[in-house]
Amino acid sequence: MAWIAVVLVAFVLFFGFVVRAVVLSRRAQQQTGREAMVGRVAVARTPLDPSGTVFVHGERWEATLDEGRAEPGEEVVIIGIEGLKMRVTKKKEGGK
């Protein structure tokens, strides 16, 4: 009878661990894909007037600036991705 209790306790502990791991993984912020890129900071590689090239996470992307002009080396924030082209906006002074 004691072995049944041991097996039951082990099963409950294992099941609790699995449920906890699944719940935590569902709450975690997405790390890949388009959604993970939005809000990140990129660096202009060519003038963005309004289109040009930016560099983010070791990759070069075509980008369109929402307004104004950005010079090479200037930081921009990714606001969206359409196909293989990013939409960016100038980074505000002192933050995003």
C-alpha cells in the first residue's frame, strides 16, 4: 500500500511541475519573429529620407522612416514590419 502512495505523490509532483512550466512559458514575452522586433532600437546605415537601410540584431533591413530624415548612425525605433521592410520612427531624446 505504501508504494501506491509514493507513486501517487510522484505523479502529482510531476504533473504539477509540467503544468507550472507550461503556464510560465505561455506568459513569457515572445523572443522571435516580427512581434519581437517592434519596439527595438535600430541604427540607420544609410540616410533615411524616408527610405534607407538600418542595422538591428546583426542584420541589415530596408526601412521607411515615418517622418523627417535620419542620418547614418542615428538610432531609430521599429514600429512595424511589412513584408521585408521595417517601419521606423526617430528615437526620442532620453528614451524610446
